[in-house]
Amino acid sequence: MIKLRSNTAELGLLILLVALLPLLALFFSANSIFRESIKQQQRLDLIALANSSRDQIEDLVNSRISDANTLSRLPEWNRLLQQPASGTQPDQLFFSFLESYISEKGYGDLLLIDDAGQVRFSMRHPGLAGLRISDTMRLGNEIGLSVNAANTLLQTEISNFSWYPPAQASAAFITSPVFREGLIAGNVVLKVPETLLQAIPGRLDFLGNTGEMLTFAAEYDELVFTSTPRFSPPLSSAQPVHEPLSATVRLALSGNQGGGIFTDALRNEVMAEWRYIPAMNWGLVVKIDTAEIYQPVNAFLQASALVMLLALLLAAALAWIAHRLLTRPLELLTAEVKLRDDEPLPDGLEIRGRHEVRELSEAFNNLIGKLRSHQKNLEHKVEERTAELSTALRAAEAASIAKGSFLANMSHEIRTPLNGVIGFTDLLLNTNLDDAQQQYAENANVSGKALLGVINDILDFSKIEAGGLDLDVVEAEIAEIAEQAIDIVKYQAGVKRLELLLHLPPDLPAQAVVDPVRLKQILLNLLNNAVKFTHKGEVELRLAFTKLSSSRGSYTFTVRDTGIGISEQQQRQLFKPFSQADSSTTRRYGGTGLGLAISALLAEKMGSKIWVKSEPGAGSVFGFTLETDFTDSPVIPKTDTPNPGKILIVDDNDSNRLILEHNFSYWHLDFRSCASGTAAIAALKEEDFGMMVLDYHMPDMDGLETLRQIREELALGPEKLPVLLLHSAVDTHELRQQFRSYGVVFSLVKPVKATELWYYIRKIGSGTPEPGPNEEPQGPEQNSADAGSGREAAAATVTSETASIEAALQNLNCSILIAEDIQLNMLLIRTVLKKMLPEARLLQAADGEAAVALWEAHRPDLILMDVQMPRLDGTEATGKIRDLEQKSGTAHRRRVPIIALTAGALKEEREKALLSGMDDFLTKPLDPEQLAEVLQRLLPALKPQD
């Protein structure tokens, strides 16, 4: 039998740790809870005591002020004040009343002082009669100060407590003016002994053995106690130990109230609450030592430590017993079943231990026998499965190759006729057609592009599923990507009269590291779905940014709509390919059901996940978050925004108003918002505005009617109130003519983009004149030339850019070789080129061999090369041309640009074309805008050498 060293120590330590950890956790948790509970309860007690003490002093002082007010209104005072100064003395009945009153109320004295400041009589000190209040040596300072304050403010005033020489004690004085015929005839002064207020600060409720309640007053910028401290030494500026208490008192005297912990003059940590007593201009501080607060906690700690010690001793005893009964036999059994990698199974194990350990030994012996049998069967099955897997792997590889080839061929075969359908209908739409012909041509063109979209979706899904789609991550402008996506759907939203909203934070960082094409594809899919399934209301694209570090952050995109909504059961089907929420939706709304599936896969490749929140009939919210690097500079700076004056926002849509308000607040512009034209007119009657942002589509009274009333009835012309009008993308030219007739300075197609809004505010703020009588209200495309630098120039549309490129090509005299084996495509390419380059000479080749021969004969300036052609395909023809250039020595002097034309859209085909020596790659159906851009980029560089 194998002998083992004992693991009693390790097992005991483990059991101790297992027992100790919960106890420690319970101990510290209970200690923390107990400590915090006591602290909170003591603080509540201090707050209650401070508040009640302050209120009692306030009530007491206010009642004394009320006494003085009551006494000063007695008519007897005017009679006494009209007597000669030497003979002023109340009659016996009035004197008895005064004696009874001040004795009952606890006042120390009552004095009558005339308007000259002379004491007429004193109830307790008759010898003061004839003295003036300026005699501070005999009367002290506070009587004079109190009389002057009461006569100045024409109300009852109370002084601070100070030394009163006649009484040889500290006292305060309540002075109330006596009026005769609206003028001050004198003053009634009540002396308040210090003992009246001593009882309140002397209370020690909830203050234990170390607490005290202190009251303070400020005398000549010095702090003095106004009640006798229980422990605190006298205040002195020479004692820095009083600085924390002095700072707390000054907070209270400034009108603040609060609480906290600080170190007092006895160097004890105390918990305190401080209050201000307005009636006395005092500060009140209630404090108690924290050591006394936590005495119950310390007792709890001692008891808990004793319990833990007992628990540890018990755990140690249990560990030793468990080792002898269970662990030791298991250790011996484990040693026997441990085998080296090359060691065979043992014949059997020694039976040892009692009860469960003995049964475990017997079970191991049975298991060893079964393992021997299964081992032989397993070896045989592994050999069989290995052969089957090898066969299946070869079949899967062949199927994957066949699938890729099938997709490439199908893409080419479908795109080839689509090239003609889309291309020729594009050309047809640019000819003179009647209404019916125009509608038929547009339907054919839209149907062709829809079919192309389906093909692209299927290819994208196949590439993502096969892992063949790679992200092209670059530094791109996030706001511009969102704006481009919203621009694509704004026409469809306008047709359905939906409010389309773009909500971007004004301080959004300008650039982030993303794949702009795929990010825009996700946003476009979500926006298209939102518009498709929304019949009324609004669709909003919102972007939120969270800064994670100096160069990294997260962008959260959400698309919200007020459409039909989706049930929880339907949400589980959303991101599955070739499916929608349910079959009825598929029949009603159409679509392949690939858009959301592709978007979900793209989001996963970007490290995100698309989520959805929706209820049937309550709309939907789709969103995802991208974490990436960013450039920490806003799209639009806060500064350099000319101020056009206060801006009036008029829009019935709450969300759109909120977006405008966020931007104006960020730019520090003053504004006011209205939800209707009627409210706007009312606002213009109340105050002046520098400009107005007005929505055209509003219920009851639309933007034009609102503007008409403003111009005609309020006589506010364009020079007084420039107007920036918001309208839909589907609004007609005739409607924009009406905008001009009412003096609209600028018009802006919704949704509102911050870049365009900022640009127009700058134009108005800098004093740009309104449009002339024959000019259109300007939109972003009309102002792109004046937009300055950066994002302002981005307001120009793609159509205007394409038009400028085509204009630059109009007079270019060049020769172009077209290599295309399908006559339909040849005709289309020739027609498009002739429209762009009317002066160009076009050469035609029906296959690759003819293309090489024509190049040798004519040396054209550029070649459009179809990839798939008979006899010699495009890549082979390109290779021959490049070889011939090398041999003739013209490769470096004049290398002809070759552009691939193919109906295949796979990444592999593009890479193959570029590796063969081609310079660019265009897919069919041919996009005239992309062709114009390529020609403009490559042709000007071709200047024949003399």
C-alpha cells in the first residue's frame, strides 16, 4: 500500500478559511451597517435639537418683540413724554400695571426715552432718569445702538447681550418707537436679562457626556460666546485650535445651516449641526464627540471578536475529525488511481475505509473493468469517424468552392441584363416624355434598381456568412454618415408626410475610426424599415456619445418610429435571414427580409449588437453602440457664431423644437419656442426678435399663413425679421416660389442638420442681405460656394458635384477604347460617354484580342475593359497590354489607364482585376456618376508627349 504524507494541516486551514470568510464578511458588514445607523440616528437627533433650540429662541425673542410692540402703543406714553423732563413719572395705577407686567414676563427693567435721547424714568433704576443714551459709561453701548436702530428703521429692534453697568450683569434691550401723529415721540426700552435665554442652550438632550450647545455673536469682527460653554475654552484669536469651530460659526452667522464633522478646541473629533438665529443675529452650534457616538460599535466589535474566536476553534476541531474519517482514506484511494500517461489501467484497487469510502472503492473497481471494454470499442469507432470526417471535409470544401463560383456567375449573369435595363431607362428619363411615358420609364428604372438591391443584399449576406467580408476601417466623419443616411430616406418620408428627425449632440466629436460604408448601410436599413412600417407620426435618428478616455468613446445610434410596432414573439424572428416579423407583414410590405439580418451581422463584425424595444401599435426603437477611437473636436465649434439676436422657433413638433433648442443653447444663442403660428404672432407682439425659424407644415395655420400675417398685419419685413423656413423634401417648386414672395431669406429641407443651421445663422448674423425680387430663397445647394471651409462646403449635393465634373469633361478631346462583347452594353456605354465627352473619339472591341490589337494601332487615352469576354478575357488582355508597354519602353512615359467593367461584384473579382494591371474597377449596372468621377480623375492626367 502507498504511504502518503498527511494533509491535515492543509485541510484544517481550508476549513478555517471557509469558516472565517463568511464570519469576517458578516462581521465587517454588520459593523459598517451598525456604525452608519448610529451615525445617522445621532445626526437626526442633533438636527432635531438644533432646529428646536433655534425655534425656541426665535419664538422667545419674537414674543418679547411683540411685548414691546404692545407696550409702545399704550396712549399713556405720549402723556408722559409731553411732561417736563424733570417731572416725568407714571401715575400709581399705570406704574403698578408696568410693575406687574415686567415681573410676570421676567424683564429686568423698563425705561422710557424721549426723542432727544434722554432717559425719562427707569422702573428698576430711578437714578438713571436724566441720563442720555450717549452716556455709555453709565448706560453701556447697547441701549444707544438699539434706540438708534429702532428710530432709523421705524420698527422694534433687539440688541446683542453686553455688559449693563447699572445692573452689573449682561443684558439685551428691546426698543420700540412711540409714535405721536406719525412722528417718533420717544422709545420704550425693555431690558432682557441673560437668564431668559440661558435655559435653552443649557439643555443637554441627546448630548450624552461630551456634547454641548453653544451660541455665538459677532462683536466688532470678533466671535464671543452668548451662553456659557459646557467644555469649550473661551474663544480667542490667539488660539488656532478654535479655527474649525470659528469657521463653522461664521457659516451659521452668514445665514447657512448644515452639519458635519470637525476637530474642536479640545482636539476631539465631533459631529455638529449649526444654525442661524435671525432674531438675535446669533450662531447656534450643537456638537457631540464621535467617540461617544461609536461606543456601542466598539462593544459590538469586542463581542464579535470573541464569537469569531470560538467559531475558529470549533472549525479546527471539525477539520481534524473530518480528516481522520474521510480525507485520509480518500487520499490513499486517489494515490492508487493516479496513472502516468503510458501506464495501463490497474487490475483492481485495495478496499479501505468505511461506509461511503468502501462503496467508492468497489465502484472504482467496477468502473475499471468497464473502461477496459469501452477503450477497445472507442478505438475502433475513432478510426471509423476519422475516415468519415475526412470524406465530409473534402465534400464541404468542394461545396464551398461551388457556392462561390455559383454566386459569382449568377451575379454576373443577372447584372449584365440589369446594366441595360437601368442604364437605358436612365437615358430615357433624360429625354422628352409625356406623363404616361415618364411614369412607365420611372417604374422600370425603380424596379431595376430594386432588383439590384436584392442582388446586393444576397451577395452581402453570403459574404458575411462565409467570413469573406472585411471592414474597411478609416477615420470618417460620424455626423456626415448620419446625414447622408437620413438624406436618402427623406423623400420617402416626405411622401408619407412623416416628420423625419436627426438628433445629433452639438458637441459630438467630428471624426471616429469606423467603416463609413458599412455603418451607413446599417443606418439606412434601420431608417428604411422605420419609414416603411410607419404611416403617421415621426421617425428619428438619434446619436449619443460617451467619452471613455481622451481618445476613445462609444457612439450609440438609435432609430425610433411611431409605426405599427412589433410583439415579443415577432422580435425573435427579426434578425433571421429571409424573414420578417410574420407572413402577413411580408405580403403587405414586401422585401427580402435580409436587411436586418445583414445589419445585425455587420454590427457584430463591428463589435456591437442591434437591440430592439417595441410594442404593437406603440412604435419601435432599434439601436446599437460602437466603441472606437475618436478625434476630440466638435463638428461645429461653440465660438465664432455671429449673434443674430433673439431667435423665435415656431414648430408644432416637440422633438424638432427640442433639437433646435439644444443646438441654440450649445451655441449660446438666446431663443424662444412656440408650438403654433398663433403663439408665434403673440410672441412677436410682446418682444423683438432678430430672426425666426419657421416650420411650413403645421396644423390649423401653416407656415405661409403665419408668415403672411407677420408681414402684412405686424409689418415685419425681411429686413426687420429674417426668416429661415423649414419644409419637406417633396414640396414643389411653386411652393418655394410662394416662400420667396413672402420674403423668406433661406429655406432648409427637413430634417434639420446642425451644420446647415449653423451656416445660415452665420449668414444672417453677419448681415447677409435678403434675396432679390427675382431670386429663389436659398437652400444649401445654392450656398455651397460661399460656405467657407470644413463641413459648410459639404452642404452641396452629389448631383451638383457630378454636374461640375461633367462640365469639366465636355470639351476634352481624347480617345477611349471600349472592350465589350455584348452589343446592348456597348450601345449603353457609348451613349453615356458621348453625353459626357461629346468631343471624344470612341473605339469598339468585341473581345480581348480585338482590344489588344486596337490599342497597338491607335494608342487610346483610356480603356474601358469588360472582364468576361470570349477568346481573351479582360484580365488577360490587360496583362498583354502591360507586357507590350514594358517591351516598347512606354510604360513609364505613357501608361494607358484601364478601367475594369464587370457584372461581378465580389471582392475577389476586384482584387483579381487590380492585380492584372487595371487601374480602377466599376461594377455593372454602370453608374454614370461613378464613371464621371473616374474619367475626371484619370483623363486630365493623360497629356500626350510630343
